Amino acid sequence: MSAPEVDQSGEIGHVHHSQRQVLLDFMSHLKLNGFLRFSYPMPDQERGAGWMMFLYEQVPDNVINSFGD
């Protein structure tokens, strides 16, 4: 499984992946680590393929990088 692409450079972060299930699993990972402010995955209309979700709070790199461990 490839890691989701996370971009937190703006006020609202966003996460992209080609498979919805990966983002659902990432949501569970965020919840387990105490992060609850995010959207549910939705089709990525900007890119025209794949899935995306928003992050409404800054998530530390160590939490993002530990996904899938």
C-alpha cells in the first residue's frame, strides 16, 4: 500500500490517495492518535481521479509518518 500524499502548507491541509480505503484507514489512524478534525474522503474533483480529504488541524509529521507501521 502506498502512503497518502499529505499537504499541510495552507490554512487547511489536504490528503490525497488513489484508493478511498487508504484514506479511511488514515482517518482511523488519526483518531487513534487524538486528531479528530478532518473531513470524510470524497472524490478528488480537482485532479479528476482518486480521493481526497481535508485536515482542519495541524498533524505532526511523526503521526503522519507512523501510518502503516
